[in-house]
Amino acid sequence: MSTDYTPTVQGTGVRATIQRFGGHLAGMIMPNIGAFIAWGLITALFIPTGWLPNETLAALNGPMVKVLIPVLIGYTGGRMVHGQRGAVVGAVATMGVVVGAEVPMFLGAMIIGPLAAYLIKLVDGFTQDRTKAGFEMLVDNFTAGIVGGAMAILGVLGIGPVIETVTRAAGEAVAWLVGNNLLPLASVLIEPAKVLFLNNAINHGVLSPLGVAEAAEHGKSILFMLESNPGPGLGLLLAFLFFGPRALRPSTPAAMIIHFFGGIHEIYFPYVLMKPRLILAVIAGGAAGVFTFIITGAGLVAPPSPGSVFAYFAVTPRGGWFASAAGIVIATAVSFVVAAVLLGFGRGEKDMDTDATADAATIPPSTSPDMDADATAVTRTNPNPHPNPHPNPDADPDATAATRTTPGADATVATRTTPGADAKDPEEAVPATSPASKEA
């Protein structure tokens, strides 16, 4: 499957399978980037810790992130599988996981939307040839309603609670690493969880409560900096700007501004989903940033919300700005270098341009317009390299096969039989280079 946002993946194997899977995920997210940006701007501006706190406008934040965006993702995923009918059924089914969990169901929408669309696709295949004329609309509407409603119920009772359990398990794993002083390794779980849109659950569900307790005791906490560091995402976007696919490079400057200054980390998640191997870059950048925070004694007095560089410095205690800035810069540099290596420093894009130029230069010239198309025949190789020494005595001499060589084609023989000649096996056609053909 390919879309305007995800090119077709060639080849087989584990790598190609992961790329296709990531392409499907990105295909559900990229068309809805506008909704992410709208939600991110409202969040960055109007929440209590935003730039223009406004309680009335901040009320948009919850419904948009918990209902609107998951439904859009489920709608898009369903449309990728089965067109408009799949989109409608996918959106209906997504409401089930939205109601069945307390956390934003981005991951649940990516699962149930395409699944519901695939089921309605099977149902349509079964009913298409069995529906009487005049009942098509009735059958189509009721099958879509039944499948969509059934999947919504399944989402409330089954898929939603399962995804929520996965979310909580990831949070508990991070808490275990924190408790065992393995903070840099926390990035191995935090960064992949962020890309799956579980960042808010981990940050606000685990890290923030632990950080508040630590800050109350010590005046600051490094736990506020584990998930909210904008450095890994900035380094990844910089790598895409210089070495990523050319079709995506124009979008990265705006994404960097929204991510680094606006603190909306979700803006870079689709870039990782498009090329899943780049998860290694953000993991390395996150771990390097956490390690830098540890050795410099960094910490924040409160959660930086949203996770922008301005919010970071706003909650940095006096004298701690250098430590905070160092962690961000180191994380950015490491993430950029690793992502650039994984992207091949843009060699893939250069190779594609070179191949395109070579293909254009090697287009064969068109055949002569004077060549009669009806005079071109299929050429076969004569198994006997010598002329036939015993021609058929009954054959009319005037029926000798006339041969001619196609202009511009090396060693290519086009044969045409003169009317009136005896039907001969094409395998016995005399090559143009034989003496017999010269005499003819």
C-alpha cells in the first residue's frame, strides 16, 4: 500500500515488513497533521502553563486530544483499507476505544480503524453477488451500521482496556528504571512509547508524580526532564531537513519551530513512524541528554508543560540554566548524528536522482517512421547455422522468402514471406547473412 505520504516499499524480509508497517502508521497520521497542529497551538497558548492562559479556550484541549484526533486517525485508517465505507466504519469503531479508556487512544485508533474497515470489506465481498437488485443501498447501510456498532462495543469492552493496560505497564517499567538508578536506560522505553503517542501517560502518569515528590524534598527533580527534553526530536528533524526524502524536507522547518519552541513533540512522531529505524536516533539522543543532566546536576522545579525550550528555562532553578541547555544541546547533536547515519547522509536521495538521470539518458531511439509496422515479424533463431543445401524442389522459385534487415538494429532479422510461397516452418527461415539470402 502506498499513499501520497508514504512511497511504495520494495523488497521482502524483516526490514521491508517493518517499513511497510511504519508506512501504514504514517499514512494514518500524516493526513491529520493539521489537526495535530491545531491542537498543539491551542495547548501551547491557552493551558494554565501556556503563553496566554485562558480557561475557556483551554477547554478545547481535552476533547480534541481524546476524541477528535483518535476519530480522525480511525477514519483515515479505515479509508486506506476500504475507501469511504471503511472510513465511516473505522470512525464509528474508534469511538469504542475512546470511551473504553481514560488515556488518549491514538494507538487504539490505529488498530481498530483499519480492523473494522477490513471486516466491512469482507462483508461487502460476501454480500455483493447475493444482494437482489434494488436492495443494494439497504444492505450497504445496515451492514456498515452493524459492523461499526459491533466493533465499537468491542472497543469499549476489549481493545480500549487492553491498550490502557499496555500504557500502564510501560509506565511501571519506567518507574522501575527510575527506582534502580538506571535513568539513561529509561530512554529505551520512553522514546518508543512517545512515538506511539503514550508520552502524556508516561510523563503525567508516572514521571510527574515522582518528580513532584522529589522536588518537594530537594527543590528540583531530574524526572521532569526525562520525557520532555526537546533535543532528540530537534536532532531528528534536522537530519530530515538535510538528509531526508526531498518531498518531506520543506515541512521540517515548521515542524522544528512547533516542536522546539511550541513544545509539541507529537509533530515529529510521524517522521519516525515513516522510517522506524530512526527510533534508534531518538533513543540515543534521549539517553545522551539524560546522562548529561546527571553529570551536570540538572533538575527542574516543576514539569515543563508544554515541553518547549522556553518552558524548560521557565522552570529551571537559579543557576541551573547551563545544565539544562547542555542536556538539550547534547541530545540534539547525538540524535542528529545517529539519524543522519541511518538516513545514509542523503545518499539514497542522490542515488535516486542519478538513476532517474541515467534512465532518461538511456531511452532507446524511436524506430524509423518509414518502417511499415506490418512488415515487422517475430524473429527466431535458426538451430542450423548453415543454409539448407536441399531446398524443396516443388517450391516455386518466385516464392523465395525475401529478407531484409531492420535499420538501426544489429544482427536483427525481420522476415516477410512473398504471397504464393509454400507454407514453411518459421524455424527454417534463412538468416539474412547466408549466401542464399544474398542470391535472393
